[in-house]
Amino acid sequence: MKNFTEEIFARNNNKNKTAFTDNTGTISYGELEHKTRCLASWLVANNINPGDNISIVMDDSIDSAVCILATILIGAVAVLHNTRASKHNLNLQVDLIEPKLLFANPTTLDTIHYKTTTITDITALLDCNEYAGSGTNSLDDIAFMFWSSGTSRSSRAVMHTHRTAVLIAENSTNMLNMTGRDRVYSTAKFFFGYGTSTKIFMALWVGAEAYLDAGVASVYRVKSILQNYQPTYIFSSVGMFKQLLDHSANLTVKAKCFTSGDRLPKQLIQRWNTFTGDGIYNFYGATEVLVFSFGNGKNNDLGKPINTNYDIRVADENGNESAAHEVGSIQIASPTEGRGYYKTNDWVTKVNNKWIVTGDLGYRDEDGYIYYTCRSVDIIKINGWYVSPQDIEETILSYKGVAEAAVILNTTEDDIDQIEAFVVSDKGTTVDLIDLKQWTFSRIEKSLCPRQFHLVDVLPQTDTGKLQRYKLKRSAT
């Protein structure tokens, strides 16, 4: 085995089984393999060679899945770009990658300045003989690039191998007991490592079916998909699960549900358990390692590593393992560690040439389960105390009508540190900030209550959907 695409087609003998459903129809495993091999043949005939970069700026669809699979089948590198990234960020990324070919949505053509062959419709390219074999020499050849989140600095392209895809697929599906009978739905798009890991790596590895949605994942759209598609595995975000609960009329969910990217509030787990009879499971990872662990669905823990080849610890400032319930730096060791950031010698901070410093803070309990606290750059120190902003945000989010909340420590013109909160209201709802402040004040310690509340339309986020607190600090000043 030398190639991830080659392996998934070899594993799936039921060629009539549905592989993907998208907004236009379905495709079987046999049809998916045929289209992939035909597109691969066209790529080779047009001088795309192993190791060449191909930028993919496409919404999730059967065609975009074919482009990804064909690219890595011939040994080229699939670079996944956010179709909703700002024009500035997208052009910075494409210029860095210098792709030999670009697959794009027609609507993005005027956005991208880089001059290269650009394909917006693959239909005419499939009239070719099927490509046989694969273009890789080893599973350690580069297959994908995903962009880091950029919560505190610019986004960078993380290089991952075919071996990473195989390990993620094999280990995760074993741990989750995912089989070919399952139907997978993820609100994360392919340009997220989270999206590709769930809808391509995991689903195709076991011969399951995945739903690909090209649209923006609003709560109404997601609810409609859940009602009509009835997935058995749902991968989404904390915010989406909260919105689904707030709009749960006529909705039935009978699926294992996972979230990633933020701390999972206990209150949300309890509400979801009451609604569905099951909890929400934390899905922990980073773009630099992709999937790492899954929580147990009962608490807001990050669980334990996928298997014994992965390791995790919480370390103090001296690099020693922290005692139980002592907050420290979450550090991981993983066989799926990326091969570095593209075109830079910089890479993740490591301790003892083993432990990757994730930039997250957390603690472990007596049973070895890890709990996420917050990003280390987001920790708040006020009146000599350290507090996670998520502790305060969980209280604010439980106020009726609040859809999103973010808390920061800001310095006033008088050089005084104070906690401030930014709130987004539910659609069609108005939040009384005076009442919200009094309500929050009655539920948390006085020194931790935000001194100012700001009502905003949106919270600043990276292209991968993560909160950028530093931008809130700029807006507050």
C-alpha cells in the first residue's frame, strides 16, 4: 500500500453502494472510482506530476471529492483552500502555494489573481481512459495541505502524508466503531482538517456514506439535512449544537454527535442528553496532527488518545507533568504529526524532541482524562487570579437570547484592566445588556463579571471558524 486513494478503492468491494450524497444527487463507490481514475488520467496527460501542488477552492460536492482523490492518486498534493476566505487571505495562500493547476468555483475566478490553469467544471475532463495504479512511491509522500487556524497569527499550510490519512482513518473508525452501514454528516467543510478527516478519511475507509453540502451551515439548513438525511454520525461545533437545541421543534436525532474547536459546556451536554438520550463527544486535535482523541460523551473531557501510539500530558512551566486538577500546558505526541509548514523552517514548539506544545491549557483528573481550559494566549489574569474566558462565557451563553459570547481582558485609557464581554443575539431576538449584566453578576464572582457588555452582529473569526480575541481587544479600544 503506497497511496490513500488506491487503498480506499481496494477496500470497498461493493461498488454499487452509495459513497456520497450532495445537493445534486448521489454517487456509488464504483462511479466514484471511475470518475477519479478518469480525472487522474487527464491530470497526468496534462503534465501534472507527483509532488506538484494543486489548489482546490471548491465548495463541498461530489466533484470536489473527485478532484481531491484524483490529485492524491497521481501523487500530487491537494491543497484545500477556504472558499469563504477573504480575497486578501485567499490570494496570499495561492501565491504561497504556486499551484500548477487550480480547481475552483466559478464565483471565485475573479477573486484569485495567480495565473495558472484553472478548471471550474470537470465534466469534459472525464472522457479519458482510467488511470491505473498510483503515482506515489511511499505512504510517506505528501498528500494534503491544510491551513492552520490563525487564531493568534497568520495561517500557515501544514503538510500531511498519505500515512497520516491511513492512520486517522484506521484508528478513528476502530475507536468509533464506524462501519459501512453508517451515514456521516459533518458541518465542517473539506478545507478543514476536521471535514476531510470525517467525510473522506473515515467514511470512505469503512465504506460508509457521507453527505456533502455546498451551502453555508445555518441552523435551518443543518436541521433540514438532519431531518431528511438521518445520519448516524454527526460532526459539528459547540455553537451549532446549541442552536439546534434552541430550534429543536420537529427534530429527531439518533446519531453519535461530536464537536471540535472549542470547550464543550457541561450544560450543553446535559441538554443534549435530555433531548437525544446521548451526550456530545469531544473531538480533540489540531491542524498539525489532525485527529487525536475523543471524549466519553458524559463529561466535557477530551478523552484519551486514540490508541497507545499516541500520548498526551499536562505539563507545568518547568516541563514536569502537572498534578491532577492542576492547570498546565497540554502537550501531545502523535504518529500523525505533519511534515512541517510549507516553505518555512518554522514548526511547532516541542519539548524533549517529543511533546508538541499545542498552545492549549488544561488539566487531567485522577483517571487520566484531560479537560480543556482555554488557549494559553486567552487566559485572563485579574486581581491576581487566573481565569479562563470560557468559564465566564458559559454563564453568559445560558442567558435566553444569547447565541454567541466572547470575553476578553482589556486595558482602559486609565491603564486599568477590566473584563469585557461581546454578545451576539439569537436571530429575531434583542438582548437587554443591562439585564444581562445584572443576571451575570448574580451568578458568578463579582471580580469576574464583565464591566462592559457590547452587542455585536458577529464575532471575528479565522477562515476556519475560530474566534480571534485579539481583534476584539482592538475594537474595544
